[in-house]
Amino acid sequence: MAAAKIRKGDKVVVLSGKDKGRTGEVIRSIPKDMKVVVSGVNVAARHRKPSQINPQGGIERKEAPLHVSKVAIVDPKDGKATRVRFETAKDGKKVRVAARSGEKIDA
């Protein structure tokens, strides 16, 4: 599953769509739907009527989920998009590694 390769807190770059080329941090991961929410990317505007909670009303801007296939992790070495592979560390733990440079993604 590709969603396990991209986690909350990862720095990602958008590969396609209206926000192509933009980077941001993953705020939330939704593995069931294979989607991620990235800060400042895919912002949707909702026009809200005034209510008791929000007496002013107005336009509410919020990041909408993106499919994980539309984003790629930023390589820690050169800042470009990379795929992710898994390797087993010496202590037996599974570690995410950037396929582009071989750098470890997990700190």
C-alpha cells in the first residue's frame, strides 16, 4: 500500500493537478481512502452563512485531501521528488529510504 510510504509530517511535492510543483508538509494521512492532506495545497473555499458559532460568516478556506499517487516525498539530499523503498536496518527495524539518493527518510 502506497499510503504507508507517506506519513504525517513528511515533506512532499505535488506531481499533478492545479498545484503541480508545490511542496508542503503532510498534515494528515487517510490510509483507508489512500489520501493525504498537505498544508497549503489543494485549498478549497466554502462560502459560509453567518451562524451562532461564526457570526461573521464569509469564505472559509481549508485544505482538501489529495490521492497519494499525486504526491511524492521530497529527497532529503537534493529536494526533488523521489520514490520510497524499505530497507532493514542493522538493528532489524524497517526504515524508509529515498530511492533517488539512498538517504534515510526516517530520522
